[in-house]
Amino acid sequence: MVSAHRRCTAAARAGSTVAWSRRALLRGAGMTLLSGAAAALPGCRGAAPPAAPAVTVAALAERYTRLALQLARHQPSLVEVWLGPPTWAAGVRVPVPTLKVESAALLAEVTRVAATRSTAAPHTDPGPDGARLAYVRGQAAALDAAAGRLLGERQTFDDEAQRAFGHVAPVRAAAALDALRQQLSETLPAGTGTLAERHAAFRRAHAVPPTRVDAVFAAAVAWCREAARDLLPLPAGETLTTRVADEAGWAGFSRPTGPRASDLWVSHGGGADAAQLLQLAAHEGTPGHHAQHVLAMADLVEALGWTERALTPAFGPHRLLAEGAAEAGADLLLPLATRARVCGEVLLPAAGFAGDAAARLVRVERLAAALGVEVASIARDYLDSSMPADAVTTRLRDEALVLDPAGMLAFIEKQRTKVLAYPLGRQLVAQAVETAPTSARWSRFRAITTTLTLGEQWPP
């Protein structure tokens, strides 16, 4: 009769190849196998009891999504759109303190799983599962911070940004900002008054008449879609509809309406010029938010079952990289000379202006946009101090050259650190894209804009 010890040894040797093969196949799904066939046989010395099933990334992602939907019942602005199962957003309303306990537990679990994977396989390709885990981890941290704010937690601007985005506002570079303002002053037509007054007068003089905004914006959207068609191919059947609305605080915005569809809204009363409408078309449409939405739905939700990406959250690294990718994608599609050509040949004539102002117009718009980092700096000073509102609007007007400082102050009050998403997100995405060879930059951009991660750039 063969002893139990010899039976275990033989079984372990015979099963070793199969066990390693299965371990390799299942590692990406976050599953763990017992070491060798012998562990499953009765009578083996030192055999461990069956391990509890490992936590999967899919399970963590579902917990995050359900928590986000629950917390949004207390703060609706946290979630813009949910296209997943309606039952996930249903059920009894859960008190915020309970959700805070659950969000803290989720963050601890996601952090533990990420640390375990990093220690177990520090040099392996993260693959799609790694990109998913990176996304959920960042969003879980931001969700926990949002729950804390609803409970009255005091958070400085930098504390909130670190928890929400994993980044803080860059140190204010006064010399660089002064250089931007000097370049803007030299680009504007000569005139009297302060730089803010000259800038505002120039932009007002070229504002698209309200009756022509929808036609100019639609032309800009169509141009960007056609120019990006081969650079960033989108799923078949995707549609984009332009609409006009006056929603306070926004020059325009994009809203998913289905797996392959978005509405792009533009304000009639925003006083935008042709250069601003071109930037808005690229940012909100293609290669911006519309492209992000339809690529994520096709490549992640439908192809891989990442149901969490059927959620469009207005918080976390998702928000930071979504805004950053929309800005960086517009830069990639529209270098300065291209902007000037499109404005001069297409948009300014549609707005009723001569095309010869195009070069100056687009340069002024881009220089003013680069001062967006100044807005974040002013927002931090305001939210962390007792600075009076009139002092804030003065700084927004004179230092950041904001055309509607009162509207921007209202945006800061409501959105807080989200003002950081545009300049910081653009910087992060642009840096990641520019590390790729020129021929591979659209491919790198596609990976970032689809997964909304930087460190786990698995290409879908």
C-alpha cells in the first residue's frame, strides 16, 4: 500500500506543470491557486485549508460604481450620466455616514489589492486589468474624499486636490506668467487701457453674433470630426448632435445620450469668438469628450464588461484626465497654424468677419487660455482664506484675464478644485503623449483618452 506521503509527492510532481499553466492564465483576473496538486489531496502533511476566493478587480469596480451612484443621491452633481443597469442606481437611500464607512473600506481594499499585485509581480505588463485597477483606485480615493466633504470635513485646496486627483496645483511660476501676459500684450492691437481692458475689447470686437453661433459651432464640430477621422477612428454608428442652450457658467458642454451618441451644447450668450468656438468643438466633440465616451463604451464596457465606465463621474482622476485629454487632444489636432487656417477659411466668414484677423485671433485665444493655471492659483488663495469676493474678481480679471470674473467666481464656489482639472490635466496628458515617438502619438493619446489612466497605458 502506498503511503499518504508518497501519494502526495507523486501527485505534486505530476500536477506541477498544470498548476503553473493555470496560474499564469488566471493571474490577470486576480485569482489565486494553491501551490501544486498535492495541496488539494487529503492526507498530505502540511496541507493548507482552501484559501478564500481572491477579490477581483471586477468586484471592486462594481462596489465603486454602486457607491458613487448612492452618494450622488445626496449630491447629484457627482454623476453626470449613468448608462449602466438601472437597478444599480435604485434601492433605499443610504445615509452619508454609512456611505463614508463603505467608501473608506473600499479604498483600503483597493489599495491592498494594488499593493499585493505590485509586490507579487513588480515588472510585469499591467495589461487591461492593471489599467482598470489603477482607474478604480483613483476614483475610490476621490469618492471617499467627496463623502468626507458631505459630512463637513475641512479640506484645504491642496488636500482636496491630492485626494481627488492624486495631484496638487503646481507651484505658481510668476516669471512664466508675466512672460505670457507680455506676449499677449504684444499680440493685441496697440491701444490705451490696461492689458485686461485691451484683451476684453479685442475679444468683444470679434465675438460671434448670437444668431450665428450655432452655425459657426456646427461648422467647427464638423471640421474637427473630419480631420480626426483617420487619426482617431471611432466606432461605427457614433453620432454627435449640436444644440444651443444658455446654461450659466458654461460656454458649452458635452453630454452622452447613448452608447454611441452625445449632444454638444453651446451657449448663445457667452460672447465666444471663432477661435474659442473651434477649441470648444475639439474639446467637447472629437477628439475630446465625445470620443472619450464612445471609445470607452465600445472598447471597455461592451468588449470587456467594465460596467463602471458606463458612469460619467464629475470627480476624481476621471475628471482630471478627461478634461486634460480633451485639451491635449485639441492641441494635437489643432496646432496654431491649423487653427489660423480653419478660422480664416471657414469660421470667420461664417461669423460674418473677414478672415485676415485669424492669425492674431487664435494666438490671443491660446495665450489667454494658457493663463488658466493662474485661475487655479487664485482659487486656492480664495478658498483657503477670507479673501473678499471683490478682490477675487479683480485678480481673475487683471491677472488671469478672465472675461467673466463674476461667473468664474461662481464656478469656483461650486466646483472648487475642479478648476485645476483643465490646466493640470492638460499638462499631464500632453507630457505623456509627447514621450511617444511622433508617429505613435495618436496611438498613445487613444490609450489615455479611452482608459483615462496615465501609468497603465494599456492600448485597447
